[in-house]
Amino acid sequence: MTDKSQNSKKTPGAKAQRDNAREHEDHVLEDGVFRLENWLPYEFSRIANRVASMLARMVTERFGLSLNAWRVLAVLNNEFPLSAKQVAARTMLSPVNVSRALSQLDELGMIKRRSNAADYRQVMLTPSKKGQAAYHEVVPLSMAIEKELLAGLKGTELAALRKLMASLSDSAATRLPETRDWRELLGGKARAGGAGRAKVVKKST
């Protein structure tokens, strides 16, 4: 006689599979349209773009900096000296974009370069007094933007949000490294030629 408890026993990961299925239903309509507004990375991107746009207007008007140059300058003011490779890792910018940003900062006199005492082939970067002054001028706007963004949240909600963001940041770093093949995320089910792609509908900004 078969044990009913064994028949009713759920297979490992069954709940996760059901949750994934429900999540897929939330994102895709019956006609196969992908609901972009329900995709969290898209929402994160929209928020980040609005913040970046506000910052870009100030750093461009006040200092003639590109947004990438500002990102590099901000990193260097928080930690220095750094090599260009270390700057790229902290800003998530490509080596080419880092090189362009450093050239702009160099021309404006906002950074200083010196050889690494342990390896003269490596150039170390630090912010100049002018670069530090520019950074400290932009910080109040950065804080004001965050205050406006979070104005509608209660203390407990803000604490929960910060905890969740820290968790998501760690997850992105460990689960989505630049070295990971995108095909792995699809479980080897990638289709050649883009067959079977869902249509994408974006929410107006």
C-alpha cells in the first residue's frame, strides 16, 4: 500500500516554481506582451535616470563636467588613491568611459596623477583641491535629491527599503557578475534569431 504522506509530499523547489510562474504571469499579458512597468529593473532604471538627469544639469552648468566625470570624481573623493582599473570597478563604467572622464577631469584640474611607489607602471589618481571643492558643492544637491525621493516614506519603511537595497546590491554583485554568461540565466533555452520574443510595452514617463 502506498503511503499517502509520500504522495502528498511536495518536491523540493515546488513553491519556488509556483512563485516564478505567478511572477511570469504578472509580467506577460495573454497576447505575449511583456509588461515593462512590472519589471523591477526597469523601475530602478527610471528612478536612477531621473536622479542622474538632475545631477547632470548641475555638474554641467557649474563645472562643465559630464555625468561620467562626476561619477569618477565622486568615487575618488570617497576613496583615494585609486588606479583607473579600480575606478572602473567602483563606478561600473567601461575602461573607455573611465579614460574619457579622467581626461576631462585632468583638463579641468580636478585630479592629480602620480606613479605607484610599488609599481611605477601604474598611475594612481587623487582628487585635487579644485576637485574636492567641486565635490563638496554637489553633495548638498545629492542629499536634497534623496530627501525629495524618500519624502513619502515613514521611518520604518525607509529602514526596510535600505535593508532591501543592500540585499539586492549584494545579490546583483554575486548573481550577475560581468563574467556570467547570459545563456546560463535562460537555462540553455536561448533561441537563435530572436524567435519567440515577446512584444514590449513601456509606460510613458
